[in-house]
Amino acid sequence: MMKSVAAALVAATAFSAPALAQDIKVGLSGTFSGPNAANGIPYRNAAEVFPKTIAGTGVQWIVVDDATDPTTAVKNARRFVDEDKVDIILGSTSTVTASAMTDVAVEAKTAQIALSPIQIAPAKRPWVFNLPQPVPIMVSAIVEDLKKRKLKSIAFIGYADGWGDLNWNALTAEARKAGIEVTTGERYNRTDTSVTAQVLKVIASSPDAVLVGASGSAAALPQITLKDQGFTGPIYHTHGTVVKAFIDAAGKAGEGALMPTGPVVAAAELPDSNPIKPVSLDFISKYEAKWGKGSASPVAGYAWDAMLLVEAAAKEALKTAKPGTPEFRAALRDALQSGREVAGTNAVYRFTAEDHYGVDERARVLVVVKDGAFRLAK
Amino acid sequence: MNATIALILLQDGLTSGLIYGLLALSILLVFLVTRVLWVPAGDFLVLGALTLAVLRQGEVPGTVWILAGLAAVTAIVETWRAWRAGDWRGWPRLIALVVVPSAAAVLATLWLAPQNAPVPVAILLVLALVTPIGFLTYRLVFRPMVDQPTLTLMFVAVAVHYVLTGLGLTAFGSESFRSPPFLPGRLDVGFTRLSYQLLIVLAVSAALMAALGLFFGRTLWGKALRATAMQRFGARLVGIRTESMGALAFTIAALIGAVSGVLIGPMTALYYDSGFLVSLKGFVGTVMAGMASFPLSVLGALLVGLVETGASFYASPFKEAIVFGLLVPFLLWRSAVQIRTRGKGHE
């Protein structure tokens, strides 16, 4: 107890005294406002329960908003490397803004952990890491479930944007491997007021199941319309839909919706042998102590996992270099891609120099909406 | 595509087309009377829909604070203007117009909202809360710049749209809202089933359009509005206060927006920023009618709704492109007609 009070005091003084050389500085840019705000805000909330010291050293979390604007995201990244001289960059929390920041990270030789799935070009691989599960890993869980249920075809309805494309491409690729027919691919916009026409086209192609390639509460519109038009097969969603807003928006029509997600969602139902379980439960208790019961989400878990990765890497890097130096930034990167496993809330991460995605099928479970909550699908 | 699907699509297209049609009316009205391109039309629809959704949850909607704040700012600014000009003649009446309806709506909502007001009362509250925002927007923003060029007015209208979207975000948050339906289910008419919601939208928009028609055709205020729309300068010469007409046009436009919001609220989930695309589609409807005729604008908007639904069915990735692409042939046709008539005028 005394020890933690002392640590907190040390942390508090370290925090109030600006630019102490031995502090680790971490820049976090996220989509806390703008179109992707609903997805971004949990990251900021998680950052507020981050520890003030990691690996026995004070740490400054510099959290800034990029308003879901790639230009602002790049400005934030510049600010991180030029003014704040951060040791590592986290973010951003949408695919577009996170991708925009990679140039600055590579140029400044500062590691970046993207908190939204992005495509990492080989030239950028030395400095850019991807933390959330890549879409194909998530979609493969859906295709596996289709095979288990002996279903032969699936239709797609998703956003007419990058997120829709990612899921559509993953679905067509994974389904081809599994010999499952994709009957049609329909698109809509998040703010559309009706998807009746697209849903009728989906139903007319008579699929065994449907994948809704959307996110959050906007995924409720196809779910409700499908049920309303009498579709009875299983309806799958993306992991972007595992938020309470979807359950609220879909109401009764949401019951039975299936989606792949990080194990943190069903942490309490995981077997005790799973290394993710204790980490998840610890995160949930800390997060919900501040933000209320039922507030923890896999998205907030990504932020927590980024913190855990920085912590694990800092432990190694501190042995060879001082924070704030180019050597420390390089050491931090090397420690991140050392191939050691780090158990997080959403996955067991194992980055190597060749693989900066670092997750496997332990990083997802299939959940079902039951009685207004996400439960592990049996 | 078979007949069943075609009928459902037709219903869907008509429902959204009618909503676009109502917005097209408000856009055209504001444009003809004040030359302001009414970009925030959809924001008023969203305000109406979200206010209704929150009211039906038995909570006080954030619209109350938007209205109260706007009324307070307008009252202060108008007082300052009167003081600077040293002219207090119109001031008491103006302040009464600004403060009384807003205060009444705000107080009534604060009192009734927590008691889970019945649906008709909730709807009246929505109209009472949203309509004055149109009037206040005119007094605060557009009246002082009444002589500015159309382009300036358009940019200011875009700015107002962003301000309203921002206020919507703070008042309602980033998640979507959907009110419970007034009458769930469908009416079986033999060959197809009509959703009650479509019938309600149809009845209300027909009634609203008829009322507007009567207002413009039979009442002094309506005729004055039409005169202002046709020829501002001439209207002023015959003693019409064109500024009051502007205020009236904005108030009616806000009322139409609120009514459309009430209609669309139970049909779909709306976000604080859903309004812009709906405005644009209403705008496409008015442009197809040459920004001149009310009935043709409604027809244009209906066509937009039908084309949108058809495009969603046949080529959903391109549906927005198809809807806005509709503008191109219509603009070509209109400009061709214009050149020909102008040519004739010179002969």
C-alpha cells in the first residue's frame, strides 16, 4: 500500500513537471469527434484509466483529437514527433486517419501502433504495427461457423466505404476457400434512411445467411429490415458492431445476431486456462470502476492492449537506452517485434520483424446477442 | 424482380420521396422569398425527429437548451441593435415575438417531458420547440444581411448547417435515435400490404401541402409572401414588409422541417448529421422543377425518391451517384430551354 502511494506520488510529480527527461512519452491521436466519434471515444476513456507509471518509469500519455480528419491526424503525428518528441505513437482509431499517420512515423523513425485495422505497406513495416485483428481473421470466424452449420451460401450488405470494402473482400476470399457461394453484395450509407431495396435484393438471391458489413448502431437498420421482410437465416455482423449502441438501436430485432469479436467481450465465460481471461477481467474492473457497469468494450480493450504492449516493450528498452532519445525509440521498436507473446484483452500478441499484425485465431470468438447482451455463441 | 418486390419498392420510394418533397417545399419557399439556399432544411428534420424520440423516452430533449440559448442570444443582440440605432419603436413587439413562444415551448417541455406526455402532446411539443428556431435563425443571422449577394447567403446557410449539426451532436450525442412507430404493422389491401407509416406520411403531407396551397392562394399573408417571391422590389412598392415575409418564410420552413421529422422519426434511425443528404435530395427535386414551381418540386422530389429506391435495388454501390447524376440531364434541359426563351425575347 505504502509503496503504491509512493509510486503515485512519484508519478504525480513526474506528471506535473514537464519534459522530465526520464519520462516515457506516448502520443495517442484518436477520432474523438467527427463521423467516427462513437468508435473513438472509448479509446480516450481507456486512456484516462491508464497507469501513470509503466515498467517502473513515469509515463506521459499525450491524448489529442483528430476529428476523424486525415489532415488533422497527420498534424497530430507531426506535433508528436517535432514538439513532444514522443517515444511511440498510438493511433489513430479509424482506418483512414491511422493510415495517414504512417508516413510521419516512418520518417521520424518512431514506432506507431495503429488502433484500427490498416494495410501495412512493406516499406513502412519497420515502424508501423497493426493492433486490432485484421478483418480476414474476423471474417474467417464467420465462414467457419457457416461450415459448422452446413450452410452453403451467404449474401452481403455493407457500407459503401472502406469498411464495407474490407469486409466484402475478406468475405469473398474466405468463402471461396471454403467453397461457400456469395450470392450478392449490396451497399448502403451510414446515414441512409431506408435499406428496404437492398434487403429485398438480398432476400431475392435466396442466401442461407447474411453478413452485414457495417458498424455500431447503423448496422441495426439492415438487421431490422431483414427481420421485417421475413428473413429467417442467421445474420452475421462485423466486430465493429459489438457495441451497446447496436443492441439499443436494434431492440428486439437484434436478438440472435452473430458477430466475431475480441475475447474480452465474453471474458467471464472464457475457460480459466485462457491467458486472455485474467488480463481482460483486470481491464474490465478498472475501466468500469471509472465509466460504469457494462461500459467496457473491445474497442476500449484495444487501447488497453496498446498500453500493455508499450509497457512490455518499455521494460526491455529501458535496459539499453534512456527515453526521449532515438536509441530508445529504436529499442522500443525492437522490443515490440521481439517475438515474445504479450497477452492482452483482445488477443495474444506476437509481433516479429516480418509479421506486424501479430494475432492468430485466439484473437476472436463468436458472440450472439441474447436478452440484450453479448454472449459466447455455443 | 417480381410484382411483390416492385410494390414494396414503390412504397419505399414514395415514402422517402414524400419526405424529400416536404423539404423541397421548405427549400423553395425560403429561396423564393429571401434568396437563401436553405441548406439546413434537413437539420430541422433531424431536430424534429430526434426531439420526438427523446420525448417519447420520457426525457427532456436537448432542443430545449438550443432554443433557450438561441432566444436569449437573439434578444440580447436585438436589444443591442435597438440601443445602437437609438430606435426603440419596434423593440417591445420584437422581444415579445422572440421570447414568448420560445419560453412557452421550453417551459411546457420541461414540465410535460418527465411525465411521459401522450404522443399527440409530444408531437405538439416538437413543433413548438423546432419552429421558433427557424424564426430566430432568420432574425439573428439572415435579416441583417438581407442585401448580400446570393452566393454570400448560400455560404452563410452552409455555416448555419454546420452550427446546427454541431448543436445536434452536443444535444443528442453521436448515436442514432428512432422513435417507436405511431401505428405498427401493415394494412392488407389484397394485392399488397401497405405500411401504416406510409399512409400516415401520405395523409399528413397531402394535408400540409393543401394547407400551404390555401394559405398562399386565399390569405393576405400568403399572397404577400407570393408577391415577395415574385418581385421583392415591387412588393415593397405596394407596401409589403419584405423582412416580415422573410421571417414568415423561415418559420414555415422550420415548421415543415419539424413535421417531416415527426413523420420520418419512427421509420428509420437518424443521427445528428443525417440531415444533409436528405436536404440535398430535396434540393435535387426543386432544381428539377427549375427552382420555381411548388407542385413540380414535389413531383421532382417524388421522382428522386423512386429513382433512389430503384438504384438501391439494381446498383446499390452507385445509388448516390445515380440520384445526383439525375441533375445533369435536367440542368442541360433547363439551360437549353432558358437559352431558347431568351433568344425569342430578343426577336
